[in-house]
Amino acid sequence: MPFFLKGMAFVPFLLVTWSSSAFIISYVVAVLSGHVNPFLPYISDTGTTPPESGIFGFMINFSAFLGAATMYTRYKIVEKQNQTSYFGTPVLNLVSLVLGLVGCIGMGIVANFQELAVPVVHDGGALLAFVCGVAYTFLQSIISYKSCPQWNSLPTCRTRITISLISCAAVVPMIACASLISITKLEWNPQEKDYAYHVVSATCEWTVAFGFIFYFLTFIHEFQSVTLRISTELNNDI
């Protein structure tokens, strides 16, 4: 295994590479199939029509699982760090974990309920995923600053808070502009009245999505010093 994947570092690394591949592969297949316009489709647009819908659903489901595994591991790391050198974040750590897991559930909803088939459920899942995801990164950035410099370097803290702030700034216009669009469709014409809203909303959506990916990249160094152990005990009475 490469040196940068020692310990549990392979978990956020796999999350980042798998999620990036999910977005890119679904986009390429959707464009080549003629199902979406190449210029700024919504992420969900690239996973609505077969065959890309199957690819998108499978890969995003696994991304949700990897996201939950990464967040839980991060939770345990902060918990252990806090026991070694108390910096007062147990509640923040727990709240961020809960929000992160809710966001992962939202990802699962997005993956399994297509945009055109059940738009209300799909949009609700997307809202959970993005809002809870942004809140998770923001709380984790606060925790990082609280544990600096013993457990995190200042450049890492600054990188995390920058990504969090950009994501926060993007998620608001994303939701606002999406709510102003009067029709759900895959192909847009620049002359249509809601086209500007679509462009702004889609741009912000891709920004937030890749913001999450870059954020989890910052976990890799920290996860290198973590070892996972599974203990099995047998009850002699059985």
C-alpha cells in the first residue's frame, strides 16, 4: 500500500476518488448519450436517464456509505484526541457526526429517487445532503481550530474553514435560484426565462459538491495515524 494510505487514510482517499468518479462518469455517459447539455447540467440531471441512472445510483449509494464511515472515524479520532488533551468539543463533535450522517442519508435518497420520477423526495434528499454537509464541514472546521496546534496545523485549519465558507456562500444561492425555477427539465435553452436561475444554481451545486470532496482530502494526513481493530469474543455458554 502507498505510504500516504497507511492507517485509515485509505477511507477518505477512497471516498474522494470514488465520489469524483461518480460525478465525472455519470456526466460523461449522460452527455455522450445526448440526455443532457454539456454546459452545466445539475448533478442529478446526469443520473436521471438510463444507462447513467444505474451508474449514478450505485456509485452515490457507495459514496454515502464511505462518507458515513469517514465521518464516524473522524468522530472517534476527535473523541480520542479530546481525552488525551481536552479542548472542549464533545458536543460539537457529536452534533457534527449526526448532521453528517443525516447528510449521507440525503445522498442515499438522491441516489435512489430520480429527479423526474419523484421530484419532491429527490429534492428533499438533496436539501438534506447539501445543508447538513455544509454544516458538518463548518463544525469540523471549528473543531480543527480548537485542537490547533497540537492535532492540526494552522494551514490545514485555514484550508478547511476556507472550503467551508465557500460552500456556505454557494449553498444559499443554489437553493434560492433552484426554488425560483418553475419547471424540472434536463435540457435547457439560453432563451428560456428560468435559464439564468438554472445556471447560477447548477454552478453553485457543483461548487458545493466538489467543496465536500476537497474538504475530505484534508482528512487523509490525520487518518494515517489511526488503526482500526476488530475484536471478536465468543461466549462459552453458546
